[in-house]
Amino acid sequence: KFQPRLEKDGLLIFNSSLIEDGEVNRDDIQVINLPMNELSMDISGSPRLANMIAIGAFVKLTKVVELDILKQSLNNVISERNQKY
């Protein structure tokens, strides 16, 4: 869905739990496939952590912000009841 929006040399991180590798049809972007649902279930027992896995991968790959800063800021944007994820 978002492949056409990415510029050349862009980064596509996708949930291979939901999308098969064959669906990526560009060779001018970096493609990272992570089984986010499976990782989420292994870590927390819930698929609700999948988006945090994606954010973590993005930060690790791009170094757009320090991981510690990201972790600290999550408490400001995630409700208390969801912070366990």
C-alpha cells in the first residue's frame, strides 16, 4: 500500500506476519521484514506490541533519535493502562 509513496533509497519496514515477501516489488528501497505479530506474542503474549517493534526497528536502523530518549518519551504518549506493552 505504501510502496509507491517511498522515495528512492527509502526504508520499508513491514510486518511479515501479515504480508508475504513477494508483495514487495521495488529494488530501489531498503526492505526490512519482521514477523512483528510473532515477536509481539513471544515478548508480551499480545499482538498489541507489534507497533512498538516497528518503531524500535525504525529507530535502530535510522538512528533518528537515541533509543533511550524514545523509551523515556513513550510514557508521555501511551496511556498508563497500555504501558505494560
